[in-house]
Amino acid sequence: MKLSPMGISFLSAFLLSTTTFAEEITEDHLEDLFSDSATETPEGYLHTLGFVLFDKNESKFNTANDTIISEVAALVLADPRMKIELSGHTDNGGSDELNEKLAQARAETVRTVLIEKGIAADRITAISYGKDRPLADNDSEEGKVLNRQVTIWGIIK
């Protein structure tokens, strides 16, 4: 099953819905974004910035994700304090070893695209969770589609 641009947009539509990126992103907006729904961790305030979905058994970047990547890049570039953690995930098909490698390849793909958008490499960490932290139930094809993703986390100290 291939992902449609509409499916990718649906998953990430809630993300950054309060900002029009044609306008300048202000520090006040960033503070609002992180204060309303961020989780405080020892590393700083953690907030989900979005999701990048992948086709089954693929780590190739799908251009249907361009909008979310551009929005995340604009947000990160607007605040030099922000770092990014990319957590790669898979559905539960295949071996643990294969899923770990695939999830890492997906996270590295997103990392490469964000670097190409101007974010410094030292601000981005790519981590593989394989099939261990599913976003949705793996008992349905719809759930599996949602689990073939990279979660983009923003961290502000």
C-alpha cells in the first residue's frame, strides 16, 4: 500500500496549525508552542513537531512530506536553542534486526533532508526504535501505515 499525499497531510495536519509560515515566526509563538503541550525532561522541553511517513519496507524520502519538513525547518531555524530528535519506527512485520536498521535508515533520511534545509547537523539526532514503540495498533493495515514513520521532536533547553 502506497501512501498518498493526503494520508501524510492528515497525520501531520495538526502540527503547527497556528502559524502561517509566510509570516515571520516570532519568539512568542515558539514560547506558546512549547509551553502549551511540551513535556519537561532533563534535556529540556520536548514537543512533537510532526511525523514523516514512509512506504512499506522503504527508507526513501517521499516528496509528499515536503510541507511538513519545510515547516519544521522554518521553526527550528527561527530558534537557535532548538535541537531535533528524530525517532525512527516501523510496523511489526519482519525481524527485529531488519526493523532496527530500517527505522535508523528512515531517521537518517529525514536528518539528511533537514540538513539540506539549512539545519546544522549537530542540532539533529537520529534514533531507531524499530517496532518497539508503535504509534498505532499493528493489527490493522491502517495502524501499520501509521507506524512506518519518523517522529520529529523539538527540544528547547
